[in-house]
Amino acid sequence: MTASLLGPAAANEWRAALEHAAGCLACRTPGAMCETGEQLLRTYEEATRKARAEQDV
């Protein structure tokens, strides 16, 4: 299931994570860690969990 199918919140969070990663050297370097990138991915994952839970209701 894509972010757009999970609703606007998940799509927005995914877009934010991708935009950050595109401009972040640490995110593009294998093995490097980026705290901001990790936080954006966690926020996206939470939005997808919430959207899936709402779809199951």
C-alpha cells in the first residue's frame, strides 16, 4: 500500500522524509546516521499505522 492510499497525513510525512533525504548527505551515505531522517521516518511510520488502524475500523 502506498502512502497516498493511506491518506494525506502519511503522504505528507513520506514526502517530507524523501525531500529531507534528497538533500542530506548523511541520509544518502550508506551506514551513516541522520537523526532528522530517522525522526521523519518514525513520524511516517506512525502516520501509516494510524491510517491502517482507521481503515480496519
